[in-house]
Amino acid sequence: MHEELRLFERALTRAGTRLLVTAVDDEDQSPSALFSYLPEPPPRRSDRHPLTLRGAVAGYRRKLTETADPAVAEHAATQLAALARAGVPGADPASWYGVRERTGEGGIHDLHRAPVSISPSRVEAFEECGLDWAIRELGGDSRTFSAGLGTILHAAMETAPDGTFELLDAIVEERWGELDFEADWLSKQERQWATTLTRRLASYLREFAARGGEVAGAEARFRIAIVAGSDGPNVVAITAPGSPPAGTVAIISGSIDRVERWVENADPRVAVIDLKTGRSEARVSDDKVATDAQLAAYQLAVGAGAVPGAEQGQLVGARLLVLSKTLKGTDYRMAQQMPLDADTRSALLERIVADAEAMAAHSFTAYPDVHCNDDHFAVCRLHTVKPVSAP
């Protein structure tokens, strides 16, 4: 904290006329405590003259559509006409969104030609905001790959599924250079937190082994086909390259962090484990994960015989293993999704078929009040892609 305060004081004293302070708030990082001591920023002036032609176009278009003053509207229209003659993008009304006729009504995917590919972790993301999902799927997700702390911990658990703290921490240290930090003090701070998470993970692995458990699979990959039929949809394992079965509407593929096996009352048991390392623990309860699509998809894969190692015992459900910054008094928490019975399995398959058909559609719905403008969903791509009216 002393080093952070020193750097903060230096930044404040170096500013001449204006100071811009930013912070990151995501699964791995949170704003500094110093952030709360800063005054609220002054409201942005809306009457500033734009510094770019695109900004001028936006300003005149706004005035044209919002003003009730005929003189203001006429002036805005005149300026837009001049900008359009000069070839400024967006000034010509013919290019405005909603003016042109639709180019077509076809969906983004033809289910009659090929099934939709679905990632288990993206099912609920689609259900929360179809537009955000579609933008990312169609190439609007501009994020480049960078290993996060969670990625490194997953790799450590895969490399050493029965590892001690020392072994796990050595793997974390070996890959720590993959992370990008703005300052050495931030790297040291996050490394300390990584050590805490590694100890918590080692604690779980140690306790699981002490109960006689063993790892049947790590990062176990699978592919399953959801096939529509006269008696309802069904699931089929895809174990070899080639075309999926006839009637397939969706192919679900992914990897399961851990497949665990143990003996209980002389009977072998199997469970699938999904590791989460983020700051939120909102999902850490059996009730919260009861309908979790990702865990349920893992169960479908196991039930179809698509997960190596999971066939060696009776499936007792899927579990969410959470190592979180918000945990107090415990190293980890576990939430269990019960095994799928006939009704929950049937409902899940119908849900996936409905999602697959919606994913193949030509239009997608956004929910600004509950997703796009919500603080929890700050990464919604609706806010960060270029306007659809841009050429």
C-alpha cells in the first residue's frame, strides 16, 4: 500500500491542468481503495463543438431528430447536405440505419445444411443477451488472447491434478511472465493473491485425495450432437471425425476441468468439476447452479459416453469449485448440480434446441435494462462496436 500511495501522490502532483484516473474492475482485478477518495468527475458538456467530421455529422443528426425548432432543424439539414456532398461518411440520409430496405431475411445459419456449434459456457450468455452473443460470434469480439490468472490456475491443475502446493505454485511461477501488468507493484500484489489461490486449490486437492478420490480425467474434451427426433431431441456422442448424425441441430463441444472418481459403499462414483477463480461467489449454492447450462451440458456429455474416464462409475452430478476473493473462513466452496433425471434431461434438450434455432435466426434481441446497461455486464459488445450505420 505504501508503494501504491507513493505512486499515486506522484501522479497527482505531476498533473498540470487535468488529471484522468482510470481503473479496472473485472474477475481478476478491482479498483484501488484510493479510487474512492477521488471527487466525482464534472458532468460532460454537451455543447462542445465536435473536433472531427464524424462528430459534426453525429451532432447535426441529433439536432435534426430531436429539435422542435424549425430553424435549428433547417440549419442542421443544410449542414448535413454540405457534408454529404463532401463525401463525409454518415452524412447522407441514404446511409442511415432504418432508411434502407433490408438486404435479406435469411438467418445467419442454415440448420438444414449444418448444425449450430455451441460452447457450453456460451449458452447462458446467449440467453442473457442474444445481440451481444451474435456480435461476438460474427467477429465483433476484438479481444486478443492473453492468459489470465484463472487460465494459469486451470493449467496448473491440468498439469498436476494431484499436485502439492509447491508443485502448483512452481507451475504458476513458470507462466507468470505471460501476464501483463502496468507496474511492478501490481505484479507483486497479484502474485501474492495467486499464491493464496494456489494454496486454496492445493487444499482442495489434498482433502479430495485424503477421502480416497482419484482423478479420472483432466481437461477432458468432448463432442456431442443434439439430434431432433419424432419423440423429442436426444444426445449422441461424436467420437470420430465425419458428418454428424442426420437431424443434428446442434453440436456441443468443450472440455471439463476435472473428472473425479471415488468409491462409496463399494460402488464407484463419478463427478465432473468446473473450476472458477473469479471474485464473485453469487453462483456458489446448489440452488444457483440447479439449472446451470454449462454444468448440465457436461452431464449430457458424460451420460452419452463422450467423456473419457467418466464411464468408470455412476455419475452423481456436476460440481462448481469456487476459489474467490470474497470467500471468508474457508479455502473453497462447492456447489452441486444434481444428476439429470428424465424430466430435467428432456427440458435441457428442448432448451438447447430452442437456443440453437434462435442462434440461427436473422435477428437478435438485446435487453438494455437487465444486461447491456447493467454494471455487472460492462463488457457488453453493444457499447463498444462501431455503429451499424457506419459505412
